[in-house]
Amino acid sequence: MIAIHNQQNGNTKVYSAVLSDNSFTLRLTEASEVNSSLTALTEHSKRLKSAHIFAIVSSQSGAGLAESAYDNLLVPLFQELELEVVVHKTTSKTSHQEFLSTTCFPEGENVILILGGDTLVYDLINTLPGNPHLTAEHRFAISLVPCGTGNALSVSLGITSIPIGISLFLGVSKSSSRHLSYTLPVNKIIIREGDRERSLWSAVVCSWGLHASLVADSDDPEMRREYGAKRFGVPLSHSY
């Protein structure tokens, strides 16, 4: 639930996310008063309006709710709050990497809103540093709306649902300040291949051996097609 208060007329619009038939809709009601903890935080709203907001929507992640969450929940709220957002909806497994590596991000604070899973976070921290347009004046903040399969990073931050992720991004949760000030820890991994070395950055988990094999096998196109978001729980005897 998200409430936005209009100081000029004293009205409060209360928005609720409704999920039906694998698609979101935004329900609007009006109230004369509302719990102050639900009202958009003034300072946070100012921060969003002064920042440059980019949304990356992973169209095929998890249960496939990312596009519906963006189009039906976020877009109307952006319009209500008068926020300008540049959106990239993935059209392939690498389109977001191309977007991150070539976009001329403005100097100052850039907020990247991720509607996807851990893979998008991994691709972001490994792709963004290679963007030739970045300078020391660029700053980035990542905001998560969990639309992936596992969403390990989001869950570890207490962002356990799509509406919670949206509420935290818009600053209408009491715990918003904690998430806004969180510094993402990353690990650098150096892989030696003969006489060459290449570096990878990890922010969620470093995986090898049995766990890495299970994750890789679950990413098989047939597993995705038949089991979708439940593929990680398929018994080993049913794997391909």
C-alpha cells in the first residue's frame, strides 16, 4: 500500500497493488487521513526528483511479472509523483548489458531501479565499470524490486515482495532509510586462463562445484519452459 498526500487540497490517494491472473493492477482509493508512515517521505521524494532514474525491466525473469509491475504499478506512480524515468526492457539475454555499457549516464547521482533477479545485479556490477563514458563524478545507487526466481540479494535486505520493493524505492516505508544507505559489498574474483587473467565481480554469492552445477542445469531452456520459477526445486531424478 502506498499513500500520497496532496498538501494543497488535503486529500490523500491510497494505492494498492492487486495481483490477478499473473498480472498487476493498481487500485486507487481516497482518504481524508492516513497513517503518516505510509505517506511519501518529503526528503526522499526530493532526492528522487534531483537524481537521474533508470529502470531495467527483465521481461523474462522469474514468474514473468516484471513488465506488469512496471507498466501497471510503477508508471502510474511515476506520473503521480512527476518522476522522469528512462526505462530499458530486455529484449534478449544481453540487451541490458549493451544498455549499461553504452549509455551516457549524467554526472551526479544515478538511481538504477532493477526489476529482475540476482543475474541482473551480477551483470550490472560486471558491465557498468566498462562503460567508457563514466567519470569520477558519476555516482550510482541500486534499488531492487524482486522479480527474479531466487532474489537472494533482495531477500537478504528484507525486500520480500514486489510491492515492498516499490514502497522502499518510493520512500514510503519506515525502513527506507536503512536500505537507501546500504553499501553493496562486492568480491573480486580473478580467473587465470593460461597466460591470461580476467576479473569478475560478485555481489550475491560465489558458487562452484555441486551448487554451480545445479544452478547451471536449472537454467536449461527446457527446464525454464516446463518448470519456470519452480525449477530449482525439481528432484534430481527429473532433471535433464
